[in-house]
Amino acid sequence: MNSILITGAGSGIGAAVAQRLSQREGIRVLLVGRRLEALEQVRAAMHTPEAHVALSVDVSDARALMAALESEKAGLDVHALTGVFANAGIGGGNQWGEDDRWEDIIRVNLTGTYNTLMASRPFLNRAEGVKQVLVTSSVLARFGVPGQSAYVTSKTGLLGLVRSLAVEWSPEGIMVNALCPGWVDTDMARNSIQSMADAQGMSFEACKAQQEAILPSLRMTTPAEMAQWVDFVFSGLGEGEDVARLATFTGQALDVNSGSWMG
């Protein structure tokens, strides 16, 4: 079986992608995240859970990440790594001062993704044919948001990382692209909406409705809907499948954001 690595797999988009990919033949999913209990819950709900593996590791720790991928449990000496969904990230605002979250957000979102891709590269190069790397950026990489300078910077930086690595890695058969979600109904989004609601002195439901009213689609995207786009990019990565269909799709950003940004 071929392996696909998913970071941030314990919840939200990562968990939905794991569920969807597990339904395809010839795919073995490596679920990576900090909380093993959450990863195991996701794995237990996947199709043929015994075929998949949960690895508890912090992507911001490069040494620990490399050790996890080299471990016998990861099994990448037997099951070729043909896809990476670098999805781990944290959200929220930050303000200059003693409690500024700048370092934490940049370390997880930007450096953690860089670590994930670099640690995965040797294993991707061992696999034959076309390989796919997909990075979760954000619609907020497209425009600024007050009070979220660290998050916006981290997600904008990921688009630069994708473009640079697409130029460098595509000749090796590794296609590198980004996904730019808008509002997705995840715990992270609900926490953000609750913070906005608290700041405005309104209820969560009213604030959510306020945000959705701005969107041309008039609603948030679901994690399952986002998973369809990841599945599209990774189509062909199962054993015996035609991987050539996306062999020239690289250095791009897929904007799936309910119409909140159109470019």
C-alpha cells in the first residue's frame, strides 16, 4: 500500500481528509498530531482502521518528526510515501507585548509545515512516479485582518514556501500546492467566532450568522467538503492508479472559501 501523511489529523479538516482517503483502495494513512487520543479516535472511525497508523509528534520539533517518520511504526521503508497533507496549524489573534503569541503561531504554522515537508522529502523521493504535497494555507493569506498579524503572516508565508518548493521539487516528480480555505466549521473557526462575539457583546449564533451573511454562498464550508478537494489533488496515489492526471499541477493555490475572496 502507498502511504499518505496527514498532519493536524486529530480534528477538523485533517480528520475529515483521513476519513475520506481511508475509503480508497491502496491508501494507508499516517495520522500525525500532538494528541494521540484524538488521533486514535479518528483512526478507529476510519475504513479498515487497522491499515492506518497514528503518530503523536509536534511538527514544530524537527528532530522528533524525523524520528517518527523513520520509525518502524511509520513503516515508510515498506509502504511508499506518495502524498503529504501538511495541515497542522493553530489560530487566534496576537498582540505585541509580554503575552504575544507571535512566536508560537509562526513556529507551528510556518516552521512546522517547513519541517513536515523537509522531513518527508527523502521518503517522497524513494517512491516512483508523481507524488503530491498539499499545504493548508488560508484565505487570510489573501488579505489582512486586524489583530491577527501572526496568523496572516504564517499563512501568507506558506504560499511563498509552496511556490519555492514547487520550482525546486517538481523536476523530481513532487508536485507542491496549497489549499486556501475560508470559514470552515471547525473547532478553530468556532473559537474565533466566539472571540469575535465576546468582543462585540453578542451571542455566538448571532456572530456566526453575521459572518455567514457576508459570504456569497451564505454559509461556511464543512470539513467534509474541504476533504473532497484534498481527495481530488491526491487522486491517483493509490497502488495501481493513474498518477499522471495531475503531473503538471504544481505551485498553485486552491481557493475554496465560500466566495469570500475571488482572484
